[in-house]
Amino acid sequence: MEAPARIAKGEFSWEDVQSAVDGGWEKPAISALLEALGAGHERAAELLFAWGVSPDVGKVESDLGEASESKPCVLIFGWGGSSCSQLQAVKKFWQGRNFATLCTTFCSKNVERQVAEIKHAIRGDVLVHVFSNNGMYLLQHLLRTMPQEERTWRLRGVIIDSAPDANLSPMLMRQVVNGCIRALCMVYGVFLEKKPEAALTELNIISPLRVGDCIGPLPAIGSPVVTDASGAARGVLIGAADGGEIVVLLERRLQSKDLEQLKKFQVSKVEIDELSDFLAKEDCPLHFLYSSSDTLIKAPAVEAYMRTCTREGQATCKRFAGSQHVRHFQKHFEQYAAEVSTFSERCLSGS
């Protein structure tokens, strides 16, 4: 059976996505996954979402190897749905200011490889420029796997554009999942047929835990898998960033009395990260760039994160008006350039 036909029947894995990207048959693969989704194979949405978040499936593009040791570098971590080509304007901005650059977009399925490539490339003084929650997820993975005492490089500062919203509400997740899958279809010219369109529109991304569910073991990276009473996978647990509250309930079937204790936890049909106060543990300044007009990650959510998840005096910010999500660089270029230039100079001078 040819791969697209097999995928459409519900037999697929991430290896099929990687094969499609490597082999240049992205459009048939996307069409087949959509057909599977329309036929009731909801797991297809998880692969489509992971692919839509990172169309380059975690490709890392770097010129750090060509730069001198004394040249500072900036890591550019893209928003969900961005490719390396879409980050070129930001990359050229930094190169024009004599920075070496590394660009990539977080891919949950390839994050260990991404982190390994980044670790191998970086050295010296490092700034990080992240876009949206997706950029924050990759930064969180990188810093968690590289304790400060083990680093051969120095994190001088972090610029955070259009992020974060640490509250993974069902409405936000539905917006993000739908948006990334539809954007992927647009990139490759795939038309959403009636059944996949209906399945995508009606897809409930997040749902509560139920009696009979079983929360799997805590993995080293990511979230535990939740299975239903029959043993079938329901999705991944969210709300368990540290895992401390659920340890005693792992790997056994939940009873009705357990659900009250676990009411803040939910099950997601797609693999997503959760953001902690990881930046408060870093000895570097943070600069938040966001907008009162952003309808995806709203200004109050960013301001709440600054209040609760950063140290006193660690964060500065610029609140724009009139620019939508991750569009402040284009809409307010002169102001934006002045903000990041001043911030980067302050970080590197140590003042």
C-alpha cells in the first residue's frame, strides 16, 4: 500500500511526516492525514498540529560556525507556524547589527535533536529573541537541559515578542490548533474537504479527566499520557508542570473521589508544553514586547506573567498599540528596532 493510502486509512506515525518532508510529498501526506481526520481518526490532528507548528519540522539554520569567537550571537525562536524563511527579516536585522544568528521553530516531535544542535552551535555571549508561546517552549527546553553551571556560554538577555499566555484555556488551544493546521494547508495548497473541515471545526482539544482514566508515568521531557478505561490513549495531561501533586495517582485507574483532587488538570488531544517561572531562575534581564491589539495572546496575560513569573527588577517592557500577534516588528519597525537595540546594548555592556 502506498504511504498516502495507508495514512488515509488511519495507519500513520510521525515518521510518515518526516518522510514526506524529506521526500517532497508534503501535499499528498497532508491530504491523507486530513482524510483520516475526517474518517474519525482524531490522532491525525495531533500530527497535523505538530507539523503545522513547525513546517520545517525543527530545522536549525545557523551561521554561528562562520563567526568569530568574539562575535555575540542571537538565537531566534519562531512563532507557531513559522519557517526559517519567514524569520529571515529578523535574522537580517540582527546580522546588520553584527550578531551571528541561529534560527529555528520549536517542533515537539524533534525537540531533542533541535536542542542538541543548538547546544553544539552556541558559545560566548548569547541573546535569545523568542516569538509567541512557541518560542518560549523551545527556550524552556533548552535552559532546562542546560543547567547554568554546565554552560560554556553566557545568557545575556531574552527578548520576548507576543508572549506568553501561561493559561492553556480550551478556547486558546482551539484557536492555536485550528490556526496552525489551516496555515499548513495554505502553505501547501491543500483544500479542506467537507468532512475534514467539519472534524477540525468540531474538534475538542481539551477535556477533563474521567473515571477509569489512567495517568502514565512522568516522562523526562513533556507530559504524561492519559489512557481511558479500555487502555486507548486519550491524550496528554496538562496542568502538571512539576508533577508533584499527581505522583500518588500515577499508573492506576482513577476513581470518582480522585477527580476532585485533580480538577485543575485536563487532557489535551495534542502535545503541548506548559510554561513555568523558569526565567526567574536566570541571572539575566528580560524585555517583553506585546500589544494591546493582540487578539491571540492578550496584553493582560503577558502582564500577569511578568508579575508572577519574573523576579523584581528583572523585566522591562514595551506595550504597542495597533499591531496584531507577532506583527510588531513589521508594524512598528523603528520603535521596535530602537527597543531591542537599546536592550541588547545594555545586556552586553553589563549595565
